[in-house]
Amino acid sequence: MVARKTVCLRRLGGNRKGEERVGRFFANRKVTKEKLVAGWSSLTGAACAGRHVLLIEDRSEVKFPTTAQRRRGPRLRRGKLSAR
């Protein structure tokens, strides 16, 4: 995730076989978010040792309002797009 800068399984795997491999990895009961974060935290702690670090926290949320109609997509009627 860090090396490829993505959380998308398809991009993490690189190809279909890799996507399945990554999916099986995350589906494993022994793989937990706590263990993943702990692993990354130990690497981050070592990288920051002896340095001044500025931490900026962003808690903003992006919401994309949608309606049931837009989720279904536009419909064609007599060759024209209609609202329903």
C-alpha cells in the first residue's frame, strides 16, 4: 500500500493473479488492521527517531450526494435521455 500509494486491490496486485493474492492476504483472519498499523508504526517511529516532526491531522470528509435515480443511471426513451 505504501509503495504503490493505493488501497485498491487491483492496483496493489498489479494483475489479476496479484489481485487474488492480495485479496486472500487481507481475507486471512490473522491479518488485522491493528497488526497492519502496528507494523507501519514501528517503521515510522524508526524513521522519525532524532528528528523534529510536524504532524498535521486532516479530519475533513468528502461526501458525494446522490439520489436513487442517479445510482441507476439515465434511461433512454425514444432515443432521448430521460430523467426516469
